[in-house]
Amino acid sequence: MEKKASLLTFPCPYTLKIVGHSHVDFERKILSLAQQHCGEQSVFKTALKSSQNQKYTSLSLTFEAQSQTELDSLYRALSADPDIVFVL
């Protein structure tokens, strides 16, 4: 299977939008997963927003992506978490 070339030029700023079930540790949980896949030295900028009924929280996570492999790994980890509804 041939690997497709990325349309991004790395390193580059990248933002993921993560929506999940609201709970107290949502942001901390996302940052912990991001640090595992992007490294402790990575700097993350976050913006939180709750849904109208407070059932869901959306988090925009902006960071300097180093490679397509890093993005793919982080996306898979976030998507596999049961508290996360979807990742864009």
C-alpha cells in the first residue's frame, strides 16, 4: 500500500476540535493525551466551550504539529477515548 504525501508542511500550527461528555477533568484529560503523543515540551493553547445544556464540552486544541505521524497518532488516541464524542 502506497503512503500518501501530506498536504501540510511540517512543523506547522494545527488545531483540533474535540467534543466530549462534560466532566471536571475533560481539559486535563485531553492535554494529558496530547502530551503523550506530542511530547512534554509541546505548548498547547486551548479554548473551552460548554453546550447549552452543559452535557457536552468542546475544546479547541492548537499546537505546533511536527509530523503527519504525530497527528495521526493523537487523532487515533483521542477518537478511541470513551468520553470523546468526535474529533475534527
